[in-house]
Amino acid sequence: MATDRLMVPGILTDEQIQQVETAGYNVEAVSDLSQVAVERAQEISRVNRFAEARGLSAFEERAVMGYMTAEEIESALINLQILHPDLVTLIELPNHTWENRISHAVRVRAGENENRIGVLFTGSMHAREWGGSDICMSFLVNFINAYRANKGVTFGGKSFTAAQICTILENIDLFVFPDVNPDGKNYSQTNDPISNEQGFWWRKNRNPNTSVDPSNPGVDLNRNFDFLWDSGIGTSSAPSSPIYKGVSPFSEPETRNVRHLFDTYQNIGYFVDIHSYSELILYSWGDDENQTTDPEQNFMNSVYDGKRGTLDDTLYKEFISPQDQDKLVSLANSMNESLATVRGNHYKVQQAVGLYPTSATSDDYAFSRHIVNNLNNKVYGYTIEFGNMFVQSFSEMRNIIKDVCAAMGELCWAISNDVEMQKKTVEKGAMIGAR
Ligand SMILES: [Zn+2]
């Protein structure tokens, strides 16, 4: 008898493992998370290494000492702008988090070109996926320092020349929002891994859910974007769920901050949301399998409500133009080749629907914007799932930072080196400037 095999990663207590096994599923324990949590807790920075601007000049030496905290990331972004005011624009995001944190993104732009395409990277949307922020910060500092020194940058076996760095920073707008969910990161990093292991492995934000269920705080930010939010595909309406989607699309300040970047900087044309884990580069769509032949079968068509989100059926598949699919796959393959050059590690490029369908995620929201409203620029969206566990040992994280930075650099290079890649579907800036 042929059996379909689905693998679903999860974090389970001993009791939950028993329940799942009793229900007839196989459980393969990858690691004893209690022990992992205790070890990882030792690898969080204890002091703010970047409280002063000069700390950034020694970024590499300081960064090797452990995972960055939410406070450090904020300091580093602010100081990056102080050190490089001609290159870095500090963007204060309008929505304070539930714990009243102020978040920042940066835009990096060299040279005089005013009409350029934007590339946005976001990190650590999920609380326990700490390393996304460290990747983003390392990428920023390495590329800015290299540009400043007119030098290349090397990640293991992968190098970008000084000329390539120049081309990148002088032809694109580089947007980086390294820590989308600082409340969550802080909660995860400050919980005792023994007495509150569930807190240590926190995924969601820290919405107190006062009106719906105060005993179960938190919304899954990557289920809170406005893409098929109502569909319930791969989401939950129960606040106790790790994939709780919130009370409405964009109910959360953190997701509104991401939307703010797309709304305010209409030149953004490429987007990568950095998560862990699984060693994947995912492209749209995530709600159902792609098809390239029937434009009527699309997420906006209510005729198909209730038919989406099931794999291996003929009821529905999500439309994507062959050109867009080819472009998404081709860029993902380029990123993957570059990543593999660092130390021979290959990720898998696949459609986001992967093993299970999802909705209300950041990458699909990004790519859906131009379809919902043709005044929005088209944004090609990706999710990178780095590593083999939510929080790697920091020594392995240092290798992963190189892997993923090589992929990010390659995406920027591919775009900045090709005028076709720099074309926008709307020219909002030009429209405003023209009569
Ligand atoms: Zn994630």
C-alpha cells in the first residue's frame, strides 16, 4: 500500500509527544530541546556591544561573541546611520509594539540615482528565530564597510568584488528591517530555558489578547498579513495556537510596520523574509499549487472560496504567469548557487506551498499587492528558511550568516547588474514628479 508521508516540524513536550504517538503518528526527536535551550541561553549577548557608534567599527570582532538582543539591534541601526549619514537613512516605523518598543529599518543608498528599484530584507518575524536579525545586521555592516573602504567582501568561498558592491549600492535601494518582532525576541531570549521552556521557544508576538483570551497571548505575525486571511488555510482562530492569525488582517503593529515599508517605498520590487528552519528558498504561492494557464483561478476570485488549500486535487490551483514563475525560480536558483559556494551547502528551492498550504504570510502578501491594486509596484517575494533548527549553536550560526549573506548579496547583484530586473510596474515617483 502506498502511503503519503508528511513531515511536520514542531516543538513538543514529552506529554505532547505521547499524545501524537498515541494518535498513530511517528515522532522522530531531532534533539532534546531542554538541553539545547540551556546551551543557547548562554550564547545571548549580556551587554549592549553596539551602544556606541564605535562599537560598529569592530562589528565582526564583537558579533562573534553571541546572538544580538533586540536592544542591540536597535542601537546598531541608529549608530549605523550616525556613522554613515550619507549612505544610511534611518526609518522609524510608525507602530510601537505591544510592549511599546520603537522599531527601525534602514535604507542604504549610495550615489545620485534617484529612480531605482528597492530590495527589502526582513528578519526574526518569529520570536525564537533569533538568527534572522544577526544575518541582516551582518549583511548591512559588511556591505557598507566594504563600500566605504572600496574593498570586496568575502563569505567563505563566495566573494563580491569592490566593483560589484559599488554597482549594488549605487543602483538599488537596499532596505533592511532586521528585527520585525522585538517583543517576541526579547521574551524568548529572557525566559529561563528550564523554568519556562515554552517561553524560551516562543514564536508569536506579545499581543496580550486582552479582549479574546488573556491567558493565551500572542499572534503569529506570519499569519496576520492580508492575503487570503479569511480562508483559514494553515492558520488558526484560536489564541492558544502557535499559528493564531489575530482578530483581523494587520491587527498587529509589527505586520503594519512591514506594510508601511511597502506603502511608503513604492520602489520596493523584491522582498526576502528570513526565517528558520529547513534550508529552503521558498517562492509564491503558499496557499495552493501553482498553475500558469488559467488566470481566473486566482486568490481574488470568490467562486473558488473554500476550494483552495488542498494539494493533489483538481478543484483549484493558484495562477501565476509563466514569466513571473520563471523569474522567481531563476532568481532563487541564483541565490542558492551563491549560497552553495560559501561552503558547499545547498538549500532547496521550492514553491512556498511545500508540504502544507498557508495563508496570510508575508511573501504572498508582498507578491499579491500589485494584483489587488495595480497602483502598487510588483514585489517578488521570498522566504528563506535557514539552518536545521530554530536556534543554532552560535558557532554554526556564524557559518549560516555567511551562507545567507551570500544569497542576499547575489540577489542584489543580479538585480543591480540587469536593467530588466530594475523595471518597475508603476512609476509612482515619476508620476508625482511629472505634470
Ligand atoms: Zn518563521
